[in-house]
Amino acid sequence: MTEEQELFAILKIKRDLILVASDELDLGSTNEVKVYLFEVESVKGAAGGRAGGYGARRVSSVKGYIVRGSVSKKFYQTDDKDVIESFEIPYHATAIDVLLPDGSSVVVRGVVDPELVRSYDGLTQ
């Protein structure tokens, strides 16, 4: 996997993600879209998971990408829990369909929210 394709490979493989984008992802466009990707993990609780009403989800990693067409470039990454807590995580995100450069598509939880992306930019500078 090339560095330019990392984001698309992650979207294809991992399922528990939250994507926040500054605009719609259009891989046929040369417009620049800033994307923040939150990797979510489940933490088991007393009932052994969320299905029983116990347990929680937490973000274990945040990555930032600039996407232009079918090329993405990572500009930010952290696994630091204290830093991650600074981000407003949109757990309310709905399903979005993302068309990948190879023509396949994946459904991920996400939102298009330029204002939220700008707030993240303030945390990553």
C-alpha cells in the first residue's frame, strides 16, 4: 500500500470508524477535502459488551488526511488519550457511502461538517 492510498485501505479494512470531512468525498474531483478519521474501539463492561447495555466506545486513534481526487496525504496522527479527549467526537454520525479509487464502495459512519473540521484544525496545528 502506498502512502497516498493509506486512507482508502483503512476505509476498506476497518469497520469501526468515524469519518469527518470538510466536504463530500468525490474521487473524480480535484477539489481538496480535509478528512479526520477516528478509530473506535469497544471497551467491554459488566455485561461483556454494548449489546447488553453496558460497555463503552472510545476513540483510540485520530488521523488527518488531505484528499484530492484519488490521492490522500496524511498530515496528522495521534494515539495520545489526552489529546484525543480534546476532539469533539461526532458519535451521532450517520452512514455515508464512500466510493474508493478502485471502484468499490464502503459504508462508514461519518459527517460532512466544515465547521467541525476547522475546530479540529485548531487542535492539530
